[in-house]
Amino acid sequence: MRLRSLLPALLLALPLAGCLGLDAGPRASPTIYAPPLRASPDPAWPTVAWSLSIAPPEAPRMLDLPRIAVIPEAGELQVYKGALWADTPTQMLEDSVLYTLEDSGRITAVARQGSGINADYRLGLDIRHFEADFSAGRPPTAVVEVQARLMHLPEQQVVGSQAFRQTVPAAGDGAAQAADALGQALRATSRAIAGWALATGQAHQREAHAAR
């Protein structure tokens, strides 16, 4: 839990967005949601002999907060009243991709940027969407969209870039159902990114060896 470090950002966010009070009264203690972050590896993923660092993901300011973002109507952004994430979306994404790659056993080394490993590639991630979207009706749809870039560090060359988008219908209107659906969408996105990074880096390795 990094809730203590997130409180300043939380207090800053309160006047900037409305609260969708679907499941909590005005004085209710906040409920903290911590979705599982690990995703199952795909048996088809390649086993690679290179190393990878994951840069801290980026996100729009209003999405990277410990509040569960909601789109009640197109063009509006609010948050669930009385509901908090245990961590920010950027931190959850970084953790999820890292854990998924570590658990896969398919890569020589993977770590966060700045951890000290001499990585061959760096994975950059930009969150574009991370919200429960009511604009198409109720219950909402969880939307997670991430732009990923893989850079070969010795050459400072981007060898691949791709957008990943997952949508999961929530089981109900409440914050608990939205958090569960967003957690599912996050894991699916992280799994897709992990597999793509392994395949893209391996394809670049093959091309580099063939060119020698």
C-alpha cells in the first residue's frame, strides 16, 4: 500500500472532479480497492536471452490519481464517491507488466528503470484511458488503453510501438463492480503488452543477427 504517499495528490484532486455517488453516503469511510495484478503467461511467448527495463508509465493528470475515474456522459470526467485505489493507475500498470514478465520465466532479466540492470531494451508505457464509462448506458464498461513503445537501448532506437485497448463490461453500477472490471481489463492489457514486448524484441534480435 502506498496510500500515505498518495494523499497529497488525492486532496489536490478533490476540487477538480465531481463525485459519482452510486454506492457511498457523504460521510462513508472510503473503500480501498487493490485488484490482482498478475496475469497468466501465454505458452506461445518466446523465451529470450536479452534484458528489459520498464520506464515509469505516464498518464494524464486526472487519470493518475487514487480515485476510480468515471465518464458519466461523453466529455465528462468524475470519480466514485468513497472509493480509492490502493495505488495509482500508472503504478498498477507498471507492477502488472513487471510481475507478468517475471512470472513468465521467458526473459533473462526484467526490472524497473533505475534498478541498476544493464538492460538491452526499455519499455515505455502511456495510459490513455483508465475509467468506467457510462456514456453508452448502464452498467458501465471498464476501459483501459495503453500506448507501448520498445526501445533498443544501445542504439537508442524505437523498434516497435503499439496501442493496446481492453474493454470489460462491469457487473453493476457500483464502485466494487467497476474496480473489478478495471482490474480485469488491466490484467488483459498487461498480458498483451508483455507478450508483444517479448515478440517484438525477439524479432529485432533476429533481424540484427541476420544483418551481420
